[in-house]
Amino acid sequence: MSLSSALSTAQSSIRNVGRQTSIVSRNVLEANNPDYNRRTAVVASTAPGAHVVQVQRATSDQLFRQNLGALSQWSGQSALYSGMERLGISVNGIDNASSPATAIGRLQEAMQLYSSAPSNQNLAENALDAARQVVRSLNDGTAAIQSFRSQADVEIAGAVGELNTLLADFKNSNDLVIAGTRAGRDVSDQLDQRDATLKKIAEYLPVTTFTRGDNDMVVMTNDGTMLFEAIPRAVTFTPSSVLAAGVPGNSVYVDGVAVRGTNPASGKLAGLTQLRDSVTTTMQSQLDEVARGLITAFSETAPAQPDAPGLFTWPGAPGMPAAGTLVSGLAGSISLNAAMDSAQGGNPSLLRDGGANGAAYVVNTLGGSSYSNLLIAYSDRMTTQMAFDPAAGINPNTSLSDFSTNAIGWFEGLRQTASTTLQNSEALAVRTAEALSNDTGVNVDMEMSLLLDLEHSYQASARLISTIDEMLTALLAAVR
């Protein structure tokens, strides 16, 4: 090898070491950035020496797709569980203190005390007050559910706006990737930015992707609806001005196609939609059935007369709600019968004697102050099996008391399932992120070892240049 060739080789080596050192230093700097993929300088042999031909970015398409799916499920379950936590407290209170089941339990106790001393007006007022608490728990529970549904609707609208912004950001990154690829530039930073944006998109909707020529990426929802192809598709949602009890809200549309929910909920939009249209509507149905059960249990009966609402009434009075049939929104409109409510000028003794619907319904016809048969009958009806609508999601053949308690059990069971699923999805998201990081992220120990090797390479090249310099100096001196 000539001295000039050796010098060119040494100079080429130093240039390569400089480029490689810059890349390794950047790797170390970004070691704690979860959206950064490790870069590697690819060196090719040339005559003389070698040079860096490209910067290679570490990737793992399979692990990345798994991480996207895990992020979607984690986000959906997080939205679902946190919403259920708030919903449970809003409707049932802390430790179910303000739940209809608790209020009905107190009403049963008050009725039993009143039946043991039917002449005691204080006990009559206590029973009426317990009934007021039952009505209040049902009315407030309905108001809380409808308020929660409206808030969920607002959150869905906000999430759709954020998703459209992310899709616009994705387009910007994707355009830069395509332009850079066509120009032969290093687009590693743009690819990192695009992947980071895609992770955020996956938190709202579960997505699947494929890459075309020039690194152009196409994004679809899991059900095959196109979300991005050259341009972002419009994600639209119209908030509901009024959400009627039991009626689902509007759907989210991607490019005019309604987004289908998943079970378990995957993506924030699915979690919020499940809260708004499934959890809350079933919960409302249970409150409505409790209200219907109360009207039925405390109804007044008389020979040759239709049954009529007694202690508890509703807008459809003097008629009775159909047996075993859900009346949507009934829990929000149930009220205490004014004929018995002393706060409205009524007579509490009618609870003992009957007659809130007229003289034909009076049971204590002799006016005995110790008459307790009707009070006992009311208490018995609350623990006697009756028919409930299966749409409420609970055993339809049970007692009013058990039904109200089972409603709490249903919600707690659903909440526990959501908690378990959230923990599992979080663990999966963490594990897939770790696996992806191990495969494509930066290992500082490895990078520092590589820096040491590059230092040695630099020293060897510098030593070679120094030696060549000495040889050329000696050669020139000999010629002179």
C-alpha cells in the first residue's frame, strides 16, 4: 500500500469515527426517551478505506403493533374504570350510604316499628320520612346518572376533537417521512415523531397499519375503516342536546362509518361510549324497576276497584305501571303521595288505614287506632317475590328488597371486573413497551462500550497518520 493510500484510509477512518461517535452520543442522550429508536451507522468498504453509507433505525413492526393494541385497551379500560368510580359515588354515595337499597332498608325498619305501634303518630311520621328518603335517593340517582351521561357525551366530543388534531399531526409527520425518503435523507427523527403520534392515536381508537413505498403509512381502525391514507379521514360526532333515560347517545363516525364498540372496551372513545350507553342505561333501568316495585308494593287495592298507587305515586296515576315492564325514567318522576304526605297537607294515618285514593280503598273501616294489618302487608310485599323486567340485568324473579341490593352487587361486580381488566391491560402495555424498548431502544452500557471501541479506532487512525507524517518527513529529508 502506498503512503498516499494509507493516508486516505486513515482520514476516511477518522471521518467515519466522527460520524459514528455523533450517532452513539445521540443514542445516549435520548436513552430515556420512550419514543426514540436506536440509530446505527452502516459502514461500507470503498477504495481506499470505508465510509458511512446510511443511518439505520432499529424497528420491530410486530412488537410495535402489539404495543399499539395494548395501549388502546389500557386507555379504554382506564376511561371505563375511572368513570365507574365517579358514577358509583354520584349515585350510591360513599359506602352506598345514599343508595336506594340503603333507603329501602331504613323504610322497612320504619314500617316494622310503625306496625308494632300503629297509634303512634311519631312513628307514622318516621315512616313517611323514610319514604321521602327513598324517593329522594331515586330522584337524585336519576339526576346523577343523566348528568354523568351528559358529561360523558361532552368528553366524547372533546376526545373526537383531540383525535382529529392528532391525525393532522400524523399527516405532517408522514409527509416529511415521504419527502425525506424520496430525497435520500435520514428520516429517523420524522419516523420517531410519526410513531409517537400513532401511539397517541391508538389511545383513542384501536388501529392497524401497513407501510407502502417511500415509507408512506396507512392507518385503519381495527374493523377496517380507513382512518388515514395520504390525508386524515374526518372523525365526526354530534353531541346530544338531551339524553333521555335509557336512550343511547349519538355514535362516533370515521369517514361516515359508525365506530363499533369493543368488549372489553379498547380505546378511550369505546370506554366513554360504554359508560354513556351501557353502564349508565342499565343502572338507570335498575333504578326505574326499583321505583316501579315500590309503587306496586305500596299500591292500594279494593274490591271491584282497580289497583291504584298508594304511598308512592307517579305521573301515570291513578293507573298502575304494567307488571314486570320497565318504564324508562320512572325513578326520576316517582314521588310521595300528597294524600299521605304531611308536608303537602296530607294525612300520614292513611298509610295505616288506606284511602289515599278515596273511601272505597279504606281498609281500616272501623277506625281502630291499633290496626296494623295493612302496615304488615306493606312490609311483607317488600320481601315477597315479584316480576321485574329482564332488561335491568338482574334476576327478574326476586323481591323488591333483594332487587335493590342486587343492583349494588351488579354494579360492584362490574366495577371489579373493570378493575381487573384495567390491571391486566396496564401490565400488558408495560410489558409490550419494555419488550419494544429492549428491541429498539437504547442500552447505555452497549453504547458506552461502542464509544470506547470508537475511541480506540480513532487512536489507531491518528497513530497511523502520525507515522505516515514521520515517514513522509524522512523521505523528503532524504530527497533534499
